[in-house]
Amino acid sequence: MANSKYEYVKSFEVEDEVMPPNLIVVRIDGRDFRRFSEVHEFEKPNDEKALNLMNQCAMAVLEEYPDIVFSYGYSDEYSFVLKKTSKFYQRRSSKISSVIVSFFSSVYVTKWKEFFPHKELRYPPSFRSRIVSCALLEVLQTYLAWRQKDCHVQNQYNTCFWELVTKGGKTEIEAQEILKDAKEQDRNELLHQQFGINYNDCLALFRQGTCIFKTEVEHVVKYNEDGTPVKRLRRKPSIFHSENIAGRSFWNEHASLLKELRGFSEDCFKLNPDYIRSFLFESKMMPSIWIVIRIDGCHFHRFSDIHEFNKPNDKQALDLMNLCAVAVLEEFQDIIFSYGVSDEYSFVLKKDSQLYQRRASEIVSVILSFFSSMYVMKWKDVFPKKELKYPPSFDGRAVCYPSAEILRDYLAWRQVDCHINNQYNTCFWSIVKSGKSKSEAQSYLKGTQAREKNELLLKEFGIDYNTLPPMFRQGSSVFRVKTETSIRENGASVRKAQTEIITEYCNIIEQSFWESHPSILD
């Protein structure tokens, strides 16, 4: 990071480490997936393809993050359990939950066409995530039993509901009234007597949900000269279905679970959801202060190398980030301003925002998930001839700033950092492209000041730094402006006010910008 007088704003960031030996569970679930399933015409009560897409995303998560040793999912939710000795992201709650939900969202969009080749993805899916900090293994056991019980209850109800609506001729309100006080046995009898369905014969995928964890399988690594295969054991995610994933008989027969999490000493018979909810690792942000959600690309040095982004700046890649930021402002009205540079973006929520009751994990995860999905969806629009070789991911955090002055200092810090990093990178890549090695370029630039870098660019490479595109030097600001337009009403011209989201490349450190746009922080 660059050093500047604005560095003090980092002191407002808070630590959110999940202390050992607590077990970490990351639970994600779809945001407004009832609407998503209707818009995309998922089958009711269960769409097997949609569930298998969720399962493939979960398998990709386990492949990507070795610290995740177990996952369980149904409908539009998934829970990921990290091994008890995990040091993943130094056990920081915001980092862990955000990067997993981001990667999951990117994979969901990436794999959509594999499962729905004839169905257009009409808008970006998004998920919210939160951390459950399990103080004891018994808490994890009860948590898993609770989620599987919820899977069963929801699926049994939905199966009855949609049979009544689609085959029984009932309206949705009538079906709800019939099932209002029905017990489990009543619902089973309704299915059997009216529709000839034995609930226990329904697919285990629907009734029990899906477990995914790694097991050792034989993998062919090469072939001998005589053609015989050479095999090695490799840990690979596998799918399992069980009536009781929290039972000793299931859990304790899998060596990988015993090794990473230990075994259950007895079966779980009592469920108290309120008790489990008390272990939610939640941070509710104070009222009447500014909230900034900052997202950063994960391993984007590698991502940019593999996708052959131009150095030191790729205009198309920056345009893609900006398109995603504009989409975020269109989706979330509480976001009043955003600033982005390179692979990062900061989103400012209005001071009195009640988005998700100001719960940090939900705000961060939903914005990050939406941004990640949009990044994948818009990739072909920006890079029509370039294949997306693997799903990108971002991490995020929420930081609170008590005054508009400190908030502006935060944004100034990010813009100063943009300038210093871009000036350095412009020099670095100019030297490298001239034939020097990367280590030689680093050595040459070590200790140089801004004036010396400008002179180097001008004298050695004929580059006037101040004439480079403002997007590279100053970053991108995305915000709303009020405009007026003329429309015809009853034969007369009427002027109407409307709001437009714009992207500008300007100096946001100076007072003049905020004086020109007083409504942003007003």
C-alpha cells in the first residue's frame, strides 16, 4: 500500500477472527431465489437440474479450498465446514465468508449452460453468506441435524402443496389452508391417498439433501511401457445421500471426517434452532454512520496473467469492473457512490441505510455475490474473443466511518493509492518491455520519488504521465446524478426529473468534486 496522510483511515477496520478451537461453518443461501426460480421456470416442487447445478458449485468449492472438509446442501442453500485446525485467511470471518460466496456465485454462472443449455440466464443470481462458530463438535452435529430436518419439512410441504395446485385443482391459497395445521403423518397420508405418492420413494436428492466431502479414490497418474496403469490414491470430492447426516452410523464410518473433525459420541435427538442461531458470528453495524463495502480480486495477478491482460493497464478489464459497479448501483438503491481501481471497488451506503438491518456479513456477501455473477455474465460482452478460463473470485469487508470528512479521506486514500501504484506500474512495465528483467526493473525503481518516475517515463520512453487516460491515473467513480428530460403529455411538453448512473474519471480528493455533486453525501 502507498503511504499518505490518509493512511489513518485503516484504523477503522476491525478484526473479526473466529477464535480457535471453534469450528467454522459458512452457510450460503440464495437471495430472493423464489423469484429467480419463477423467472427461470424451474420445475416445482424440485428442479433436479437446478439442484445438481448447486451440487456442482459445492464440489468446485471443495476442490478450490482444501480447508473445507464437509458440505451439506438442499434447495438454494449450502453449508461448508472447515477443518478444526484451519488457518484459512487467518480465520477472519469476513474474508472466509465473502471469498466462498463469491467463488460459488461465479461457478454458478459459469456452469449454467451445462445444466440449462436451452435456457437463458436472465439476470445475475446472488447469494448471502454468514458464519456459524461452533464452540463444540456437538454444536456442529446439532446444526447439521437442524438443516437436514428443515430440508425434509420444506420438501414434504412443497411436494404436497404443488400436487394440490397442479393436480388437485386447488388455488395456492386453498392449498396453503389445507396444509396449514397438517402434521408430518397427515402430509404423508395426503400424498398417498390423493396422489398415489409414497413420500419415501421420492428421490433422496429431494428428501435428504446432499453431502459432499473428500474421500480417497484411485487415480491413474501414468501408464507403464507395457500399457498397465500406475494408480495413486487421490482425495476427491464425492456426493453422498443419507437419512441422518448427523448420526454416528453415517459420520463415524468416514475416516476423513474423523481425522479432520472427530467423531460424534452419540446421536442427536433434540433440536433447538434458537440455540444454534446463538452461534451465528454476526456483526451489526452502528446506526447513523457511513458503511463502506470494499471488494478486492483474489489472486488477480495470476488471473490477469492467464487471461493475458495488457500491462500495466487493460482498458477492457477496467471497463468490465466498471460495468459490474454500475449494475451494483442499479440493484442496490442504498449504495450512493462507488470508487474503483484495478481489481478493487469500494461501495458507499447511505448513512441511514437499513439494508439487511445493517448486518455486515449479509450486506458484504450479497453485494460481492452479485458483483461476481455479473463479472462472469458480462465477460463475453467485453472480451468476445477471449475465453474465461476459470471462475474469478473476490473477497470483501465492511468498514464504518463516523463522519463525511473521514469517509472522504478514505476515498482520497484509495485514489492516492491508485496514482502511486499506477505510476510505479507504468514505469515498471515500460522498463520490462524495453528488455530488462523484472528484478532489474524493481531494483531500478527502488527508492525513486514521483518526480523521478515522471522524468524516467518522459526521457526514456517519451511518455508524459499526465496525458495517460484518466481512468488509469485517477480510477473510476460511479454515482447517480439528477437530470431532466422533456416528454409529451396531453399534447404539451413536460419536464420530468430522473436519476441516471454515470461513470467519471476525476479527482475526488479535491473539494470541488463534492461541491459539484452535493447530493451524494447529503
